[in-house]
Amino acid sequence: MQIEVRQPNEAEIAEAKTWPEWEKEVSEFPWSYDEQETCLILSGHAVVDGASGEHAEFGAGDYVIFPVGLQATWKIDETIRKKYKFGA
């Protein structure tokens, strides 16, 4: 189970414009994924560590895919804004 972090292509950026937006201040919290989540990070910075050793660090401009079944801890060190969608 891997957290994928990469640069989005033009089609992915266009699609993400239609997704809901989420913002969260500097904080740390547990999260579990019962569906795949795909995000386009608009601003901020965070580190996510999974219970099985997964690790991802991401910020503005990154395209992030969290796999279904992931149990993780989010550590937001700069207020983060993202576009997101659940499901594959």
C-alpha cells in the first residue's frame, strides 16, 4: 500500500477544479481511508505517516492519491488547502 505523490497532468488539473475544497489549520490527527482519495494540493504543507510504514510529504501543486485501507496520521505544519474526491 503506497501513497502516491506526483505532479498532475493538464487533464487532472482541469478535473480537480470541479471537486470540493477542504482547508485545515496546523494540526495533527489520525485518519483512515475506506475509499481511495485523490487530492490536488492548492497551498500549504503536510506529512502523512501510515500505520504500515507508508510516508508522504507534499505541498502546493502536488497530486496525491491515498489508497483504500490506509490508516494514517496527518501532520499539517502549514495550513493546507486541497481539492479532493473519494473513489477511484
